[in-house]
Amino acid sequence: MSYQLPNFRHPELPVNELGYTRADYEGSISTLCAGCGHDSIAGAIVKAVHELSIPPHKIAKLSGIGCSSKSPAYFLGKSHGFNSVHGRMPSVATGAALANRDMIYLGVSGDGDTASIGMGQFAHAIRRNLNMVYIVMNNGCYGLTKGQDSATADEGSTSKKGDPNPFDAIDLPSLALNLGATFIARSFSGDKGQLVPLIKAAITHRGFAMIDVISPCVTFNNNPQSTKSYEFVREHAEATGTVDFVPMREEITTSYPPGSTAEVTMHDGSVLHLHKQEEGMDPFDRISAMNALEQHRARGDILTGLIYLDEDSRELHEVLETSQRPLNELDASDLCPGNRVLANINASLR
Amino acid sequence: MKPTDTSNPEYFHKVVDCQYACPAHTPVPEYIRLIAAGRYTDAYMINWVSNVFPGVLGRTCDRPCEPACRRGRLGGDEEPVAICRLKRVAADNKTGDDFRARLPKIPKKKNGKRIALIGAGPASLTVARDLMPLGYSIDIYDNQFAGGGMMRSQIPSFRLPIEVLDEEVDYILDTGVVTHFDTEVTSLQSILDKDYDAVFVGTGAPRGRDLNIPGRGEGADNIHIGIEWLASVAFEHRHQVGKRVLVLGGGNTAMDCCRTSRRLGGDEVRVVVRSPFADMKASPWEKEDAMHEDIPIFDNHTPKEFVIEGGKLAGMVFEKVEAEYDENGKRSLVPTGEDPVFMPADDVLIAIGQENSFPWIERDAGVEFDQWDMPVVDKDTFQSTNPKVFFGGDAAFGPENVITAVAHGHQAAVSIHLMCGGKDVAERPAPFTNLMSQKMGVHEWSYDNQVEDDPRYVVPLADKSKALADRKLEVELGFDKSTGFAEAERCLNCDVQTVFTEARCIECDACVDICPTDCITFTAPVEEEMLRTRLSAPAGNLAQDLYVSDVLPTTRVLVKDENVCLHCGLCAERCPTTAWDMQKFLYNVSLAGQ
């Protein structure tokens, strides 16, 4: 009976700059269904965070309710975590991010948690450009309650025991683009080669970074009539281009033919390489991104990869001009500087 | 890289490192599970069929299985499973009556074929064990008073109690083997003249190498050849040794000599060896056992002369050397130039190797000898150039060990049976194999797939002062049942194979994500050398195979590095389509008549 992982790991696992192996970023053993896409996303998060050499205690995992939202238990076991109310993760993230701007906030949500009950919260977190990563584990169904269609299920898509879905799907990247999100990507749980660099870039991005990850529900929505199955997604996914993430401290060794690649320097000095970009698609231009999304959607394809990146993103703390020091580090003398300071303020207003 | 052909029985056999390394290919994990289940007689039976002397080997085996054990590759301080001492747990706790009832039946009506076995050591006894149930009439000849060969004459009683040996020798001799003990065979021709259908030579490597340096002749009374000296102790011809003893040599015989000396009155016993400590031939545990008995080991000392005073041995002079290795790794021992070292001694035991000796085989008996005066023997059939004469054990290719002798004996028996049946001895029978799913439920397997973290258990020893006072007191006490269980649980069950079926795989990555030791990768099919650089974790152990699937729908292949797979079954548990399954692979070497 295996409800725990053996303690042995590969004896030659690579260590990151902090001296940690990937094993130091693992969580407890998954209780999701065998083959769930969410487990692959968890694996991709572990790989990305390990390779970025982020100390585990500098990350807070936040989630709502659903299969997706229980998955934070299965990665980054030594990081902070908050499993909140259904659809209310963005509020908790907002509070946490305002109290301590030094942490990395990793929100994990599902299609129900984001596109239905949490839609209002999702929209306002984007509008405020909260500095967080928001990963949607999108399987087009409510797996935890036996696979009813969710708001991201495509029209006509049929789950294992369901009828064809009569409603059009909410396309989360299009919605996020519309709401002004500053980093938008879409990926597939079965493509770690694409997902890992996108997660790294999202973590490095300053502002709201959403990754819509199609993550097949093996139990209820992986049948041939579903548009969120492993097979359908593999056949219909079209990447905007290939993404490589080079951390600031590493030398850039890959070279691409001139003209085929775009480089973005992230705020910490890391470099994002985009190459083999789709013809006519400019991920730094909202209108171009919107066009590409709609064109692919009209063709019945799924556009994956980096969809939009605002290089001039200003996150909530910058907009609000809050204290550079995290609020939770300010003590009474910082917050109540005394009569003399008050008198100076009053004098300045006279 | 081509897809792995798992229909070749050697592929999965190789994954079972311990079994593959064992010369007799004993199905180790299979009997370890039975020990864990408390089925000691069943565990003993598996051993007995495969290695004939489980009680002896459970105490004395050179255990090539243990350095091969996958647990030893898991990093940190992890050590192999104590396979050898678990075998002893099976032997110690079996039910004798139950076991005797399971012994193969010996046909009353013989098949009319007569076989002579020369030497009654492990190789010959194995041949007898395998052929008696097939109706052969067997004569066994040995110059000792009882069967067992070097197991009796050279392995000291404090390592192998005589009752244990007698019991396992008798299981074989009691089947009706005609024994000719105290009979030195001085002529092969005389045996051939008796018109046997086949003759098996299992006479071992009976001659201890001597050391001809100055003083050897004058000091002869106190200078002894190690194996001869051990035999004289075992046969109660010798009961004491001088207080100061030097043992020359770095092999297991040297360890037996020095420890025996400690029990016969040697207070100041030293082992002196030419090579560096790390290069010594003795098994690490035998060196430890010697040092535990306060016997220092002086390495890098080359013997120069025996010092004689007043016509009697007074000690030895050694030259200090150091090992230098050339670019090919070839070692030479170079004098350091330091002053020679004198060590006083009352007795010196020379244990610097053993040699074969066939003065009794007439060179016109049809058995061809090579340039090193060794018989020409086929390494698969063990047949000599005289088709009726077979060799096995140390007699075949020089000194090895008991388990190798057993393996030879099995194959020689196969050959003899083929030949007596008028068949070609080169047509070897295929091994018996079986592959069977262990799945019982979603999280349930018919083997204990939980991987235990316990460090290797240490075998308790008898009190040192008591052990040194009694030559026959067994030093190792063996594991008790509960420790035996705990040690058995350390086994990773490497015979429960991860079997992959391409057609079922949906490439969801679940196995890649769950594998605790990062064995699994989906990647583009390229050649092995390149493939090894593209896996989830370093795959530099070239001795371990890559299990490669056929091409999958995404044009990738599945690659599993067998090296540090824990056989925990999590890949199969997390596989939504049962593309992975855990299947127990049983591999038995086919014995004569099978």
C-alpha cells in the first residue's frame, strides 16, 4: 500500500545555488487520480523553483477549492501555504502581498475556482496588477464532484458521462488580456519543456502573471469527445513559439538564427528568449495577441506559449507607492512616528 | 537505440543484480520474501535446489551478490542487503523433517549409467545431488574420511560448525551415493578402466604455494603451508601453535589461518601482506573479523628471509614497499628504501595462494593439458578433451569459491546427463522463466513494495574471550527471527520488474513525476550514448541497462534507467492506463533433466 513516497532519491541529483536538490522542493505524495495533469504541473513547479534557486520559505502557495486547489500539498512542501475559500484566493493573495512584498506569491486555481465562483476576484486581481503568479489548472470540468462541465468547457465538448456542452467556453487568456493582465501564457500539463520556462518567467515577472494550463482530467474528461483530453490537446495545440528562460546569473549559451528570436530582459536581469515565433504574432502587442488568440480559436486550435507580456508592467505596490519595506516589518515607531512628525505634516498643510 | 527486447530472459535477469551476480543464479529476492513471511523451509528449499549448501554458504559464501545489490548504489552510507546471512536464517529455522520429506525421490530402478566423482567437495557433491534423482549410480572417491572437501579441511569450525556441514553433505550422500573415502585416486586411467559412463574431476586446488626464500629449509619445522596447516587442525592432528605467529598472505585463507592461530595459543598473531591493505584479496568482512580478534595487518611488507637462530626459526625480515600504478592500472611494488623490518616469530604460516595439481592424471588418458599444465576444459559444458571426463570447481579453472564450484557442478551434471542420453552437450537447456503481474488492487501489490530505510543489521557475535578459547565455538550467532525479518524487509524486490506496454501509454507523465529516483524519461529516440545525457537524472552507470520502449504517438520513446529503480511500484500505481505493471520475474537455471 503506497501512501508515502520512499525516502531514497537518485544519489546524483543536481544541486542548485542554494545546495538544494529537487527533492528539497517536493511536497507530500499526491492523492489525485493516477494520471491527473495537475501532478505534472506540480512537477513542473518543483523543477522551475528548484532551477531558479528560490529558498522555499520565500514562497507562499495560495489556493481556493477544487482538485487544482488541493494540489499545493503536493509541491513545495517547505513553503508557506494558504488553502482559502472557493474562488477567494485572490483576496487572500492581495492581503498577503500587501503585508509582505518580499515574498513570491504562487496562486493555484482551477477552471471552476477562476471562471465561475471566483470570476469577480480574478478580474480585480488582474485589474490591480497584483504581483503574483496565477496558475489555472484547467480541465474543463468539476473533477472533484464527478466531472460536470465547467465554464471553460468548449461548446460541443462531451465529458465521459455527459451530453455535449451547449454553452460557449470562457477563454481565460482572452479575458485576462481584456482585463489588462501584464503576463499571459497558456500551456499544457503534458509539455514540461514548454511549461517549466513559462513558470520561471511568470515568477520573475513583476505584476500579475497568469498561466492557463490545460490539464486533462483522466477520470472524467479524457475521452475522445472531449476537447480537454491528452490526445485532443496534443493534436490541436499550436505554440506561439519556443520559450527559453535564462536566469540572470547564467551565461547565455544558446544562439538562434538572427531575426527568428526576440529577447526580453526581465526586471531582475534574467533573459527570456522567444524564438520560432509565429508569423505576424507579436507577444508584446495586445492587439496582435488578441488577434492570434481569436484566429486560433476560430480554427479550433489551442494557442499555447507566451501570449502577451507587458515589459512596462507596474505592479500594485508601485502604483500605490507603498513602503519599500514590507508592512509586516514596520514596528510601532515606524507606524506612529510621534508628535514632531505629525506637527511637521500639519505645518506642511497650512 | 533499439527498443529493449524483454523477451530475452537475460534482460530482466540482469535487473535482479544479486541473482545475476551469483554464479549459481540463486533467485535471491524470492527466498528473502519467504524469510520475511516466516516460511523458512520454503526459503531453504529454493536455496537448496539452486546452491545445494545453504547452511554452509549462509556462513561462508564469498557473496558476490552483495557488492552487486542495488541498495549499495543508493548513495549515502547505504549498504547492501545482508543476503548471505539471511540465507543462514532460512537454514537455521527450517524444519528438518519437513525438509527431508521434500527431498527428491530416488528411483529404485536405476538407469544403468555409472558415474565416478573424484573428490568429494562441493562441485562433486552437486553433480551427485543433481544426478541421483535421475537414476544414476554414483561412486564418489576422496582421500579424506568424510565428504565436504575444502569445506571440511580448510574452513575453520568457528566459522562453519561441523554439524552444519555434515547435515548438508548427508542430504546428498544418503540418497545412495557409494562412497570411497580415505581413498586417494592415484591414476585417472585406473578409474577409466572401470568403464564408468562419465568421470567428474572435482579435486580442487589442493596445493598451497610455498615461499622459497633464505631460511625456508632450516626453519621448516616451524614454517607451514596455510591450507595444509588448517587441514591438520581440522582433523585434530595439531592442537597448538607458538605464541608469536606470522601469517603471510592477504586472502581469506590467511584470515582463517590467523584467527585459528589465535585459538591455538597464538597471543601475538600478525598478518603480513605485500600489497596495500585495500588491494588484499580477502573479503572486507573477513579482514574486519580478523582485526576484531586483535590481529594487526601489516601491509606493504615483502618477505625477504626467514631468520634462523640456533637452528630454529626466530622471525622474518621484510622489505617495505609501496604500490605504484602505471597508466594501465598495472601495479608494481617498489621498495621504499627504508630499513628492513624484523618481526620475531615462533611459527610462520604461508597463505599466499593455491595451485592445481594433477600428478595423478596420466598425460595419455585423453585429457589434454595446456601450457600452464591445466586441463583444457570447455567453459560451458565442463567437458575435457576426453569426452567422458568432466571437470568442475577449482579443478577446472583454478581457485574460486564454493558457490562457483556449485555452479560448475550443476552445468557438469547437465552435460553428463545429455551425454548419457546420447545428446549434444553443447545444446544447453534454456533457463526456466516466468513473468507474472503482482497487481492486487489500485494501491495493492502481492509483494511488500514499501521501501524500508533501516540501515543494514549487524550479525551479533559470540563473546570474544569465549570464542578465542574454543576453536569450535561459532563466532557469528546469526540473525534471530525478528532481526532476520527486519533485514529481509530491506530487500527492494528487484525481481518484481517494471514492465511497460507502449500501446496503453497516453504520455501523461504521471510515472515521470512520481518516480522517487528519477528513473523515467520521455524523450526523442537517439543512440544510447546521447540518450544517457538527456535523461531526468544522471545515467552514468554503463553497467546498468536502459529500458527503451518503441516509438510512442508523440514520436518520443520511454526510457527507464534501471540503475537505481527502487521497484516501489509507484510508476504502476500512478499509471492511469496500466501501461506500467509490476511483474515478478522468476529465473531458474535449468538443472540436469529439466
